[in-house]
Amino acid sequence: MKSAARIDRDFALLFTVMLTIAAGNTAMQSVLPALGRSLKVPDSAVAAAFSVSALLWVIAAPFWAKRSDVHGRRAMILLGMGGFSVSLVTCGVFLAAGINGWISGTAAFLCFIAGRLIYGTFGSAAPPAVQALVAGNTTRAERTKALTLLGSAFGLGTILGPTLAPFLVLGSLGGVEIGLAGPAFLFALFGLGVSFAVHRMLADDRPTQSDDPGAFHGAANAYPSIGGQSSGASITAATEPHSEPVGYADPRIRGWMIAGLVSGHGQAMTGQAIGFLVIDRLHLAPAQALQPTGIVLMIGAGAALLVQWGIIPNLNLRPRRMMLAGLVIAALGCALTGVATSLYTIACAYALASVGFGFTRPAFTAGASLAVDHAAQGAVAGKVTSVNGAAFVLGPSIGVGLYELQHSLPYLVAGAAMMALFGYAWAKLREAR
């Protein structure tokens, strides 16, 4: 039996694992628009780097969730953290090579994409194993609270990553210019430190026979991205026994799946393009854009988390009303972001859009959950997680592709899509009785 102090220490370490994975990824997302511009690669190449990473995460996460139940949780955490660090080192080396002119900007970015493939494939191994370890060391009464607290690490990571990134830009080391590649190297170093701590301090916890079947399994987590706050669906999937299959087109949840997919794409489109918008609207050189971009992203992520952690618990809104309210707010915020021309107006408008998406994401999760009975909760939670992840596969590339056509376009299109979805939700979504 573990002591209370040992359990608390292990939980703090596991929380750090989740925080590191999310913060490292969002830090790179916040830096990449400036890096892409400095290397003179197309904006769409920057979006593609994260789209392919998100695609592999969506594919690999369910696989690793099952493997952690077979091969041991600590081993999967070490695999995930190893993939995280190797990915960032690979990205940093080739970005630095591009910055110093040793290879072309295009070659640097192609190698950067290869590094992102490592992150998407192997970084997704850690979160399910972390969940399973926490579940295995808590009682059923404590489990949901512990996993919810653990899931908040992803949300905090979306704030910390963009906030820290400008401070991690390095100068020259040994005559080699590191510059904007600094966050990749420093987060890789931090990831190695976390991996060492996991190896030394965390006891291996291989699955054993339990009187409570299914209680200790992990679940796939959505891709940690700017604007992609935890929805809680992976917590439900991790705490519910493996349940009856439910399809995406099941009449009970089809409307909610459509609402989640469309609103998720709107959020991904606008979040990925915001770094470019800051550079162009404020007429900044790439190296000067990191701090204002970090400010906008930090305020946006903070606004969304304030809604999810502070406002929603006190309003007691039903999912349909929450979705409808969120869509209107998000549409207004997107439209205002599209026409904003100063740092203050961009930050305020993007924060308003983030408030709206802060309502739609949990509304999607709760609405889909309430649409089915208890036996289908685990399956529906898995569908919600996969839809949230899928939005960050094509959403960033769509948003930046529209941005290349006209700078306001991703925000105006997203705003129009949210209003169209409002009409659909008003007609099709119903509260569970």
C-alpha cells in the first residue's frame, strides 16, 4: 500500500507529464508563424506541420491507450515523453540549420514536419498511461475528481506554452544562432528531465486482475492545441467500463457530433491563423511578433478556461442553451477579430471568440453524454474525444489557407459557419429528458 505522501508525489509527477506535453506543443504553435516567416516558407506549410501531427495523434492515441493496459503504464509514459523530446530536438536542430542558412528554409521545414510526425505518433502514448496510473491509485469515489484535476494540466499547458515561448528565444551559442528555435531545445531538455524523474521515481504499475474490471484503463486524449481545452470526455472514457458500441451517425448523438465537429473546426481555424494576423495587422518583423502573439494566445486561452472552470459551473445551463449561447458569442468574436487592427482589439476580439468556444466545447461533451444511457457512456466519450481531435487535423490548414487568400477570411468564414450552425442547433438539437 502506498503512503499518502507517495501518492501525492506520484500525482504531481504525472500532472507535470501532462502539463509538459501540452505546454511544449502550444509553445511551438505560438512560435511557428514567426519562424515560418523568417525562413520564408509559405504560411500553409506551418499549418501543415501541425495538421499531420494532429492526424497521427488521432490515429495513434487509441492504439497506445490499449497498449498501456498490456505493456505497463510507466513504459508508455517513458515512450511518450521520449517521443516528445526527440521530436523537439529534431525540430530544433533543423530549424536552427535553416536559421543559420546551412539548409534552405524549405528543407528545414520538411525536416521539421518529420519531427512533428514523431510527436504525433509517440507523444500520444503518455496521456492514456497517466490516466490509467491515476485511476489505479484512487478509489472509485475519488477517481473522477483526480482525473479532472489531471485533465486541467492540458488546459494550463495551453496558457503556459505561449506565455513562456517568448522568454525561451535564445541568442548565439558557440557562434551558432539559435534564435526562434530556442523553445524547441529548452522544452526538449525539460522533457528529458521529466522522463528521468519518471524513470527514477515512478514505480512500474503493470495491469493486474482487479475486482473492478475496466476501472484502470486509460483513454485517448484529444490533441493538445491552442484553443483545444480539455472537454472532459477522455475522463468519462477512462472511468467508464468498456461499453456498448455507438456509431457517429447514431440518431441519438448525430446532431451533437455535427455541432462538435463544425464548432471545433471554427476554433482550430481561427487559433492557427492568429499568429499570422498579429504579424500582418501590427506590421511586425517575425522576431518582434512573439510577445504580442503570446499575449493574444494567453488571453484567449485564459478566457476559455475561465468559462469552463468558473462561469459554467455557476450558471447551470443545459447543453443546448450553452451551445446556442456559445455559437453566438463565438460568431461575434470571430467577426470582430477579422476586422481588428491593433493589439488591444485583436486580443479582446479573440478572447471573446474563445469565450464562445469555451461554451461550445463542454456543451458538445455534455449534450452527447446526456443523449445516451449509462451503458453507452464510454463509447460516446470516445467519439467526442475523436471529434475534438479531428477538428485540429484539417482545421488549421483550412484556416491558414483562407488566410493566404485574404487575411480576414478565416474569421469571417468561421463566424458565418457558427451562425449557420446556430440555425442547425436551434432546429435539431434537443435537451435530454
